[in-house]
Amino acid sequence: MTTPTVQANDKVHLIDHPLVQHKLTLMRRKDASTNTFRTLLNELSMLMAYEVTRDMPMQEIEIETPLEKTTSRMIDGKKLVFVSILRAGNGILEGMLSVVPGARVGHVGLYRDPKTLTAVEYYFKMPHDMQERDIVIVDPMLATGNSAIAAVERLKELNPKSIKFVCLLTCPEGIAALHNAHPDVPIYTAAIDRQLNEHGYILPGLGDAGDRIFGTK
Ligand code: URA
């Protein structure tokens, strides 16, 4: 079976900055240590935060410099929320928060029911006033899309202003699944890999992101 290639478009933002691509290549290598992997993920997350926040609303405010009064621009509205899909999503949080330190953080925990293969929620904790906030969901790998779809579905119940999805890697199958379920959610990714294998891993990928971040197996 051939897998369709997916081009970046207004719903799939491919972050192909040289620094992002360089760091991602180092992370993919199987001999990268846990420490190296985590450090690179942190650096990459900062660069991705920069892209995903590019269209944040701004307001003009009056300030006084040491020399005179002027107007200058600041980010407007309620604080952004980063929602981490446990556990690998937590690997992206630190980098994102170092660029947007005032952001709020939510967590969603989901596991795959071995019988039905559907995502079952075991944890959900969000900041208040979600209907006034923009949400950025973070998870390093958008593979089958099942967790992403379930997380978006659950978050939509809270009626937020907007939802974006950020991952390091995805594949045509993951993009198609998330977009079929939630066409209004843009995806930000550093790479669109070839395909998903029969175990739900992305090829060529980087392996199990959670294990590589936390040094587990
Ligand atoms: N989750 C991972 O950690 N890696 C994959 O390749 C797919 C899903």
C-alpha cells in the first residue's frame, strides 16, 4: 500500500527552520542519550512556541520611556493555555513555558482500551475561564491521532476561543485522522514522516517519545 504524501498548507504548518530541522535530526538518532534528547526537545519546543504564537492578538498600550510617552504593543486577552497530553506532552511544556512564562497549563491523561482500542480518559485538569482562552495542545507524536482527537473533543466541551495542536512529528495517517475529526484545528509540526507502522509507530520517526524523554523502556 502506498501512503499519500501530505504537503504543508494553511491547516498543517511545517516548521522547517534550519535550527528546528538540525535539532530534530539529532533527536532521531538512536544513540542520542536521554539527557541529549530532553535538552534538544526543550530547545526545539522554544522554537516551536515562537511559531505557534505568531498570530496572538495584540493591544496598543500607553507607556512612558525614560525620554517620553509613547504607545507600544503587548499581547492581549486572557493567558494562553498549554494542554499537555500525558505523559510525553510534558516533555514539550518546559520549552514552551520558558518562551510564554505567563501561560496556564492543563493536563489530559488518556490510555488505550486494549479491547476497543479507543482512548479512555483517566485525568483531566484545566485552568478556569477556558471559554475565554486560546488552547495549544502539545504532544510530541501525532501518530494514529486517537489521543489527539479525544483530547480535542473533550476540550471543545469547554468552548475555548481556539485550539491548535503542536507536535514534533506526524505522518499522513495522523494528519488525516485529526483533520477528518476536527478540521478546524491547525497542526504545527517539525516534520511529516512517511507512514505509520502496524504497531502505531511513525516511520522513520524517533521511537517512543515518552521512553526517550523519561529514560524508561
Ligand atoms: N508515539 C510515540 O512515542 N512514537 C511513535 O512513533 C508513535 C506514537
